[in-house]
Amino acid sequence: MKSFLSKISAFLLALLVLMSTVSFTVHNHYCGTFLVNTSVLGEADNCKMMMAVKDTSGSCAAVEKSCCTDEVLHVEGQDELKLSFSDLDLDQQQFLISFVYSFQDLFEGLEENIIPFRDYSPPPLIRDIQVLHETYLI
């Protein structure tokens, strides 16, 4: 049971370190207020809704400002994971030392059951005291 719990806790701690160091970027493409495309690995494809309006003065086509917007969410992971003992201040060092010292043998079980009264026999019963004093448990 102890090895199973230690394997689970080691796996969860490794997963925590992995998730805290991973950085990623999410690209979202909106047309108006509607989400059209989302991409994690690359840029989101646009919907190609460019509106062409004819210019009244000539034959050239002018392009209006697009109603589409792109949103980029960048989640940055941790860069430095290695903390040294000297980076901690004195109070934190004292707490860490006392914590490790007090809990180092907490989860180790006894190798055998110790029964301190195994070699001693009970005293001989001369009289039954409850019957002598007529005290009965109901």
C-alpha cells in the first residue's frame, strides 16, 4: 500500500512540474462577435470575409475595414525550477530543517507487534468482588 501511494504521489508531482513549465499560445478568430476558428498549434484560419465596396468616383475597388478580429492568448510557463537552499531566508531554512527532522520516520511501521504484558500472567482471582458487594451490571 505504501509503495502504491508513493508511486501515485510521484506521478502527481511530476505532472504538476510538467504543467507548470509548459507554455502555449491559443489563437482565436472572431467574425463580429462569433468565434469562427480556434487553434493551439498554429494561427487560426480566417474566414475571408473581406467586404469590397465600389468607390463612387472611379472604377477602383476600395476595401473597408474588416469586421473580423484575431485574439491571441499566450500562457507562459515557468523558466527556472531549480531553487537552492541558500535562496531561502533564515526562517524558511529553519522551518524546512525542523519539518524534515520531525517527519522523517513518521510513516515507517513497526517491524513486529510489541506486547509488553505477554510474559506476565494475571493475578489469581480469590473472591469475586462484584458478587461480594452485590454490585451487578445491568
